[in-house]
Amino acid sequence: NADAALYHVKASGRNDFAVYGKEMGEERRKRHALETRLRKATAECDFELHYQPLVGGKDGEVIGYEALLRLSDEKGEPIPPSIFIPLAEELGLIDDIGRWVINTATQTMALCAKDRTLAINISTVQFQSGELINIVKDALRASGFPARHLELEITESLLLEDSTSVEMQIDTLKDMGIALAMDDFGTGFSSLSYLWKYGFDRLKIDRSFVTALEYHPDRSREIIETVVLLGSKLGMKITAEGVETAAQADLLSVLGCDVLQGYHFGLARPADVIAAHTLPDNIKAAG
Ligand code: C2E
Ligand code: MG
Ligand code: MG
Ligand code: MG
């Protein structure tokens, strides 16, 4: 960013504009390379989906998976979704990418874990074209994955755009039997009014509150208890994200989170890894 580049120049005592210009050029070159990579990947569907287990708070059973999108650069190095998803939104590529995610995830899960929950992240930008409902319907029809096992995760901040069209699409999804989860709960804006308005089925407590259990145990415990209470009053279930230790898992389960997710239970892995866990041995043997 420009301020950081400028600061760097000042702090290092160099006073020529060449340095500043060079660093800005480097930024622009990087962004251009990323844009090119993203456009090409979108055109060629050159992404991967990984699947992270969702685990029952009481018994630790895998109840489903969250699909997480993966993109690599030309050298095969991973590019974080936090970098390329916002860019895809900005470049108008997120509809095509989102369609690929929905098609691929439902097909994969229909084959290897039809009886478990599939959670898919949806960008709020995907509500703008008005195509989302048809994309989801087509994917469910083509794959045979049951709508009642599909959960769409939306982040709070995305819902800022307050339109009747978004409301209608959300109602339609709910009528289809699809569950709606509010992702990263506690980090965005206006959460209460949206929870009430759209009738979310699940709240995913943001990882930062789970992480904070270690550093500010009393405070974060109170926040989590309050979110669980809020959820139960409004008829919502609660997932805790970013569970990394057995101690966190035990506490979160006691506090009333019915689903847990995090590195303690498993990282996001390619589809063949989940197939190996979920497919009956006779199907695995057959190929
Ligand atoms: P998210 O939906 O909140 O997904 C959870 C993120 O936390 C994932 O990062 C996951 O790898 C990471 N995570 C899970 N457990 C742990 C843990 O115990 N510790 C830590 N430190 N991290 C954990 P990832 O895969 O980098 O995805 C980042 C975000 O990118 C996602 O956050 C989601 O908002 C977005 N995203 C990913 N895939 C898609 C997609 O297909 N479509 C859209 N629209 N967004 C996506
Ligand atoms: Mg998510
Ligand atoms: Mg999340
Ligand atoms: Mg998160």
C-alpha cells in the first residue's frame, strides 16, 4: 500500500522518488500477475476444492464438511482465499467461480457423503445477478445431493446491501430446505437486525473469540455464552470455528456449541481424502 511504501522510504532515509516509484511498480506488477492468474483459472476452472470436517460437539462425529476454495500461482504456491476472493468479486468473476464451487461440491458430496452436511461459502455479490437460485437448483438436480443437507454460509458484512431482492432469494433458498449460516459471527456490522430479518439457521462464532479463550478466558467465555443464548432464543444452532485444542473443544461443547470446526479435528483436505473416510469399503474397492 502506498502509505506503507512511503513510510518505508522515509524511514530508511532514502529521499529519491525512484525508490517510491519502484515499490509502487512492484505492487502493480503483483496485482496484475494475480489478476491474470485469476482470470485464467476462472476460464479453465483451474481451482481445487478442499473439505474441512464439521464435528458434533457432543460426540466428535464428523457430521459434514465445509468446502474451501483453493488456487495456486504459476509456481504451484497457494494464493490465500482472503486475497483472491475479494479480487474475484471486484473483477466480476465471483459468479462463475461460485457456480463452479457449487457444482463441484454438490457432485463430490453426492458421491462420497450424501448423508452429511455440505457447507458452501457464498459471497454476497452472488446475490446481485439474481442467478444464484437457479445455479443452486441446477446443481442439486444434476448431482442428486439433497437440499436439506446443504448449508450456505454468508458473512455478516456481505448483507449490508439491504434489498428486497436479497430477502426474496433468501426466502426461496429456505423454502427449498437449504440452511443458512452466518459466518464469522461477531466480526461484522448490523448483525442483530440481519439475524432477525433473514432467519438464519446457524451462527458460526468467529475464530477470534475461540482463540481469545486462551488469552482472555473470562471475557471470551462470556461472549460465547451470550452468543449461544442469543442463538437459542432465536432458534439458531451454533458452530465454533477455529478449534485448535482439546481444551477449547471440551469447553465449547459444554458452553452449547453443537458443531465444532478447526485444526484440532482436521484441516481442509482434498476430496479423495474425505472419500477414503466416508465411502463404504466395497465401493472403495470397486474404484
Ligand atoms: P471461512 O468461511 O470462515 O472459513 C474458515 C477459514 O478458517 C478457512 O480459511 C480455514 O482453512 C480456516 N480454519 C479452519 N480451522 C482453523 C483453525 O483451527 N485455525 C486457523 N487458524 N484457521 C482455521 P481459508 O480456506 O483460507 O478461507 C478463508 C475465507 O475465504 C473463508 O473463511 C471464506 O470466507 C472464504 N472462502 C473460502 N472458500 C470460498 C468459496 O468457495 N467462496 C467464497 N465466496 N468464499 C470462500
Ligand atoms: Mg465459511
Ligand atoms: Mg467462517
Ligand atoms: Mg472465519
